[in-house]
Amino acid sequence: MVLPTVAIVGRPNVGKSTLFNRIIKERLAIVEDRPGVTRDRNYAPAEWLGHKFHIIDTGGITWEDGKIEEEIRAQAEIAIEEADVIVFLTNVVTGVTDLDEKIAQLLYKADKPVLLAVNKADNPEQRSNIYDFYSLGMGEPIPVSSSHGTGIGDLLDTIVDNFPADSDTKDDDTISFSVIGRPNVGKSSIVNKLLGEERVIVANMEGTTRDAIDTPFVAADGTKYRLIDTAGIRRRGKVYEKTEKYSVMRALSAIERSDVVLLVLDASTGIREQDKHVAGYAHDAGRGIIIVVNKWDLPEKNSNSAKDFEKVIRSEFQYLDYAPIIFVSAETGQRLNQIPELVKKVYANQNQRIQSSVLNEMLLEASKLVPTPMIKGKRLRVYYMTQVKSNPPTFVVFVNEPELMHFSYQRFLINQLRDNFDFMGTPIKIVARKRK
């Protein structure tokens, strides 16, 4: 299911980051009482009364001359473009400003639900002093206090009421896989080669593709696939992306609709920080992952080039040690024909089920290899293991005290599962529960 996206926008210093932190219940965004602290969009998962969604914190929108101001405005406009619901945050202390009115004009063109929230309404007098904000033409203002939490529940109720209906209709026998990565690593070229046609516009310029494109196809063995090309943003008006960060939200949407994710790296430029960010989302989502090193035809190579590059990947992506690596060239077609079969294999691993009796035989042998940890004089006792779900494979381990399940021992159990069963390409989750 594709989660809806909420963007918080407004002029500088109205409390957007404080509201963002209040909603996600963490201090993830930098908060400082001066304009311009938040410069790029900040993303986080959030939940309200069982409704899960993504939320974007943006920098304050201004029309001042200057490169930073232009980039902040562009980032905010992109967030507006990506969002399903927009929260326009204003400030009861300063009242309606000329800048609020200019932002309102920008939001009129979004053709999306816009909720007007009036922040810093910390007391009853301030909460009743919001009538001037009707002049913005955004409907009924919602008074909130991001610092104290007042009115946040009402705002979230209204946000949830404006979420779009879920329209994802995936066939049960279709394997969905997406192609993700930073701009200009060759995602669209790989898609075209896999589909055997010029399905997506390709140009040697970052950000060419503007819409996420889903294409069903059937492989020679009859397996049905749905290929999701993680484009970038839909271009509207003067929305131009000046950094690589725009790919994150599009990648998130594609990851959620995928069974398996192809993380595309560029062999000619190496690994960048953005590669790690996008990969982290796929890992956290529990999707199967295949690392695809594209443009392998460009670097000068020797007999150890692939091994050396693989060592770098394993070092930079230590949490993806389970992901297979394939070296390809979209230009020459090298090894691209192996991708569908590899996707099929990872998908099968994602969905396999292991019998409890077999798991507990493994658990017994594992306990002989490494003793369970002891914390503050108390030893962890592991009684039983069972698989509770697949995609990703998730196992519950019944123990005497869950807090004694140290990360290192959890990692040991995961490695034992990988040694005994084929979980190539898929993350594994272990949950410790107290035996009743």
C-alpha cells in the first residue's frame, strides 16, 4: 500500500519543525528560534489512530534574492508537488503577513487539500484570535500549539480525513520490483533494456524523468512482473530541482509498492551519500534488495575490479550484507537478462516459510555454538522460535526477559538463519517476546 504524504509549508520561523517533531514524536528536525534553520526537506514516517503516512518538513518560503532562499523555495515547491495533503502553517503572534498571502497564492495552484493551521495559539485568548486568517481563503483556520501539543489532535484528524483512497491493485501472482537510485545512474536506461523498448525518455541530464511509470511484462518463463521506474518529480510551473534530494519521496512511494528493489549504483562515479539514504529506506521497509552496479563498461578494469568494487560496497552498505550484487551495463546490455530471474529468486526468499520444528532444531544447535548473553548477572534463556510472517521473514523468539536479547545475539541468530536457509536478498526481522 502506498502511504499518503503530508507536507508542512509556511514562511520562516512559524514553527514548522516544532510541529513536525510533535507529530513524529521525535526531535528529528533542527529547531532554532531564527529564520532559515531548516534548509532541505526532512522526511519521516508518522502515524495517527492507526493511519500511517509520510510527513515532510520544509524550509521557510521567502521571495528574497539569494541562492539559499531560491533553493529553499524550490524544495518547498517540490514538497507541495509530492504531497497528498498540505498543512499551511501560520503564526497567531505575528498575524497574517504579506508573505503568508504570497504563499497562499502559491498553494491555490496546487489543486490539493490545504489545511490552514495557526501556530503558537498557546492560550484560550490566542486560540480565539484567529479570525483574520480567514482572509487567506484557505477555509477554517485550525489553532494549534506545536510547543504544548494543543490542537494537534484536531489537526491530525483533519489531515487523515483528507487522505486519498487507496487505489493500489496489485495482482497476487505479479512480482513488483522498482528501480531506485540517485539521478543519472542510468535507471531509465536499465528500464528500457529490460522492457526491450524505449518506454522511458532517456537523456544524459539529471532529472529527465518526471513521472513514476509502472509497466507490466511477462518473462520468457511465464513469470509476470510489474516494473516500477522511480522517476523524479512531476514538473509543474517553475519547480526545478537543484539537488539530488528530490528522489527520496518518489523512491519511498515506489518502494512501498514493490516486493523487490533494485538499488542502482554508478560504476563510473562510485558511491555517494545519497545512495546510502535511498538504500536505507528500502532496508527499513523490509523489501528484498538487489544491488545493481550500472555503467560497468566505463571504468578501466583488471581481473580484480569486480571483487574490489564489491568490497567497497560491502564496506559502505554493511547493513545490506544480504543483498546480491550484479554488475551490468545498460549501454551494452551486459548481464541485464539475469535481473528478472534474480528478482524472482529474491521474491521467493522473501516469501518462504520455515517450519517451527526445523527452526527449533537450528536454535538448539545455535545454543551449543554460542552461549546466550548475561546482563547484570541475569542470563538470557531462549525457549522457542517460530516464523510469524513472510515478506520480510519475521521470527518471534520466546525468552525469559526480552530486554536481555542483546543486539549482538539477535545478529547471531539472523546469521544462523542465513547459514541454514536461503534468505539471499531479503532482510530478516527477529522479535523477542516473554514466554508466558
